[in-house]
Amino acid sequence: MLSEKSTATVRATLPAVGAAIGDITELFYGKLFAAHPELIRDLFNRGNQNAGLQKQALAGSIAAFATHLVAHPDIRPDVMLNRIAHKHASLGVTREQYPIVHKYLFEAIVEILGEAVTPEVAEAWDEVYWLMANALVTIEERLYAERQVLAGDVWREWTVAARVEETADCTTFQLAPADGAPAPSYKPGQYVSVQVELPDGARQIRQYSLSTSPGSAVRAITVKRVHGPAAAGPDGEVSGHLHARVQVGDTLRVSAPYGDLTLRDSNAPVLLASAGIGCTPMLSMLEHLADTAHTAPVTVLHADRSPADHPLRGDHRALTHKLADASAHFWYEESAEPGHHTGHMDLGAVPVAPGTKAYLCGPLPFMRAVREQLLAKGVPAADIHYEVFGPDLWLASA
């Protein structure tokens, strides 16, 4: 995949580029948004930009891609590319936007690294960029074709049919197509993008997991209101807008469903582990397992601050009880009830059936801890799948 000449150059310069990639991406975004303010207004997550999270994610993906190419120049890292492509498709990213990113990214590289960027170095990293960009374009256009939408035209008007206050900070919005046409199909675990117009005119976009089974009569998203100081960042613009302003009868612009963390159809045992609002894709999977009368063991694990903070707790319990062979284990940092656990999730006493396929969703420290425990219990790494809400910082810190 990566030419022999470029492989040698990238290998030699990867430490320098990797050490400077944070500065490069910060300068890149500054240049990009100065030239194209519509991108920060209507496409990129302003909250993640302000907190520096998107910069970390971009840096991590570029470094991870280049490192993979150097180690395996003839093998494409499809797992990473698919995850990014699904995010891009849900935002309506198009082929024409990649040259714009290239222009300002390489201006930033030259400005930060200076004379170290010889023509040979520039050519090698240019090859890395276009290998990644062209691979993403190919996957994204396939995803658009599968949804039968024109590239970038993923949006549709949906009406809020019901609004359910799940906890003090979590609200479920049940949605129906505003045009009355059939709702698109999706796979358990997938998400949609929701675009809202904010008071300053910006049309900000966020992704939310579909929290019901594809077989459900409704489409639903459960939105947690983001309180900035508690999350070391600003208040959530879109979550705050949805909680404060969107009522039954209102319309929302919603994308086609995307997402690569989906429940594999098999008769294997399943383990669903979540924390906080990470339960939403797990509940879609759990409801699908119940709808399809899954008979193999299903282990449901969830961690939260308290029972009152546990969104969709009743659904967690009811769907588990519908299955032929399932058990639920809940951990609460405070106020645990009889029959549940106090503290952080500990799988020491939880049986894990041989051949289990595990799915994780929650904060990164939580998922890392659960993954380590599953590996210690003999679950192969290839059978542990995860979903990150927001920028995938697992790459940035790997």
C-alpha cells in the first residue's frame, strides 16, 4: 500500500512528526476555520474544539494510520478506517472536503516543522494522507450508496412523537418521519446525527445512539444533558438545546443511521457492558436479542453513579427478564440497593461463558478497565468490541 521509498521516509520522520502532531493539528484547525468559518459553525463540534478533544482525536488517527503503514505497508487498517468513515457519513462529509483539509494540514506541517520538511518528506507524508483520505472516501461513498442517498445528503425531517424524562439529566425523544414515509432500517448499536439550529444561527450536529431495537415501532434517542464543569469543558450546546427547547410536535433534522459497532447475528453468548449514557446502544442490542428470542447466555453489566442516575433502568431489567438465559449486574458508586454492587464494575464474581462476544460503551477509563478484566477471563481481544461517544481518544492515547 505505502511505497517502499515513502515507508522508509515516514519511518525515519515519524518520531518528529508524532512529537509535533498536537501543535500541527492545533495550527491546522486555526487555519481551516479562519478560511472556512462555516465548518466550525455547521459541521465540527464546537464543544470538542474548545476542549481540545477533536485535536487529540485527529492527531491520534493520523499517528495510528502512519504507524500501521510503516509496520504493515501492504495491509489497510480497516477497523480504524471504518469507524472514522461511519462518523463522517453520519455528518454528510463529501469527497470535495478532503483537498481542503489537505491544504491546511500540510501548511501547518511545514510551518511547525520548518526546514525538516524536505521535498522527500513532504512527498512521503502526502502519500500517507491520500492513502488515508482515498480509503475513507471509498468507504463513505459505499455507505451512502447502501443508504441510497447522494453523497452528503443524509438529512431528513423527523417529528418528535413523544418525550420521556428518564432521569434528571436524561430524556428520551421518540421520533417519526415527518413525511410519513417508512423509517430506514438500522442495525442494533447504530447511531444517528441530529442537527439543531442554535440561537446564534449555528447548525451544530451531535451523534446519538438509537436506543430501541430495529424491530420497535418507534425510533428513539436518549440524550444526556452535558454539564460542562463536571466534564472539564463547556456545557453541551446541542444536548442543552434538546432538553430545554424541543417538545412533542417539533421537528428535528436527523441523518440516516450509521455506526460500525453493531450486534453480530450469531448464536454465541453475548456480554453487554456499559456505564452512564453508554447504555443506549447496549439497550438496542438487548431489545433485539429479546425480540429474536436469543437462547445463548446474555450477561448485562452496567455502572452508574446511583440508581436514580441510571437511564432506562427499567428497560435494562425488563429486557433481561425476557431472555431465556440472561443475568443483569449493576454497580453504583453510591446508594446501591440490595442485590446490586457498590463501587466500580468488578467482574471477579461474574461468570463469562466460553465463546462470549463482548460489547462495551462508556467512558474510556471504564472501557479499558472492563476490557482488561475480560482479557484476564480468557475473552479474545478480537471478540471485544467498543463504542466511543465523541472523538475516539483511544487512538490518541494508545
